[in-house]
Amino acid sequence: MAAAERITDRIVHHGEGPCWSPTWGGLRFVDMTEGDVLTLAADGSTSRRHYGEVAAIVRPRTRGGAVVAVERGFVLEDEDGTLDPLPELWAADAGIRMNEGGCDPDGRFYAGSMAYGGTQGRGTLYRLDPDGSVSTVLEGVTISNGLGFSPDGTLAYYNDTPTGRTDVFDYSREGGLVNRRPFAQVNEEGGTDRPDGLCVDAEGGVWTALFGGSAVRRYAPDGTLDAVVEVGARQVTACTFGGEDLTELFITTSRENLDEDDDPAAGSLFRHVPGVKGLPVLPFAG
């Protein structure tokens, strides 16, 4: 069993959604409930920008800049930093916020919602198309998390955290996400190591962060467990491949619902070199 290296101090409350893109110079990740996106510089320092009450997920745009899922919708960031908020998707008093997501091979951006209290079935997975239209992909989810695609783009992996498993869909541009089925059972009902964010490597392996499990696991393309990376914080939230050659696995962690002196490394960023390359980020085409 390998162990990840801690590469920052405790710098976020609820770290999530790491994403590497050369268009913005390296790694970005969110401090979700603070509404900030952080950038990791080459010297190990970080900077942050505020987007609203929530900054749930960030992805690069093909034209430069970024798209960010915020509390109740989306914000487009131009290459010069100008922000263009899109219309909110639901009422301000709904008790719902965006959570995690990603882009598909055809440049469409997905973000899933959840109730602030984690109420079962109140979440929805939305898709933002390049023309600005928004559609509903899944309803009745609870904590919509980690969306990643196979190297050939025909499979999509998805976590609804309380299910305790990673599911897989067939994917095509015309059909979207169809034929949902179990891919890997991460824990049994009631377990503490819950599947959170995920990413996919160049060999088709699926890396899943374990919230409450102090680890990231790799599942082979057939769904069998074949690697575990220990992380020095319990609440592991997400992971992504980065570095110039995409050989480094960056891992975010959270201090959510922890006392000040509990789990001292929670809220730090971790890194591991697992010996397999990742896939380039899928950007938003809008």
C-alpha cells in the first residue's frame, strides 16, 4: 500500500474538485463552501478567487477561461477574468446547492446538486451545453459526485455517495448517459469509507476518493480493486492527474464538521506518483 505526500498546509475548509489544465497554468481546486477557487503555483504557494456562496467545480473552456458551478447554477469566466453569471436554476430558499461534476468528450459540462442536509433523493444532475441551454440528466440523486470518462469516451463513471458504489453508464453524443449499472462496490451499507470524487487514468483505471476512509482506491476496468493510496486525512474528497506529463495524482481533503484540533492534516492538498498516467482534462466547449 502506497502513501500520498502532503504538499500544503491546512489551507481549505472543504477542498474538492481538483483539475489540471495547461491553459490556466496547472492545478486548480475549490474550497467549496467558502465559494473560492484556488490555484497551486509552481513554487507550492496558492492563491484564491471568490465566486459566490459556493464554488462546487471548475473546468477550463476551450476558448480560455473557465466554467464554475456555483450554489444555484453556473458562472462563465472569460480568459481576461471577466465573470458572466448564468441564470439561477432554482429558488434561493430551496436548501439545495451544487456539488461535483465534469465535462463529457463533446464539451458539455455536468454538475450535480444535493441538499445542504444531505436529504435523500433531493439532488439532480444537470448538463450545461455550449449554447448555454441546461437540461436535466438524472433526478432523485442524494450527493452527486465524481464524473469521469473512459479513455475511448464510451463509458462514464459516477458516484452518488450514499449508495456506497461507483456506477458506470454507456455514453454517446446523441444518447448521452444511458444503461446505468454498478461498476464497483466501494463499501457496504453503513460503511464509513464513502465514494466521493473520481478520475480515470490512461489505462482505464478508476480512482475513487474515500470520504471517511483516508485513502484513494484504484479499480481496474473490470471493477476489481487493484491499488490503494493512503492519505493522511480522513475526509478525502477528490483526485485528479496533473503535472506536465500527467503522472502526478493530486488529492483534496476536507475539514467539514471537524473540530479545530481533530485530524490536523484535513484541509491540506496531497500528491502521489502512482506509476500510471492520467488523461488530459475534458474542457467545456462554450
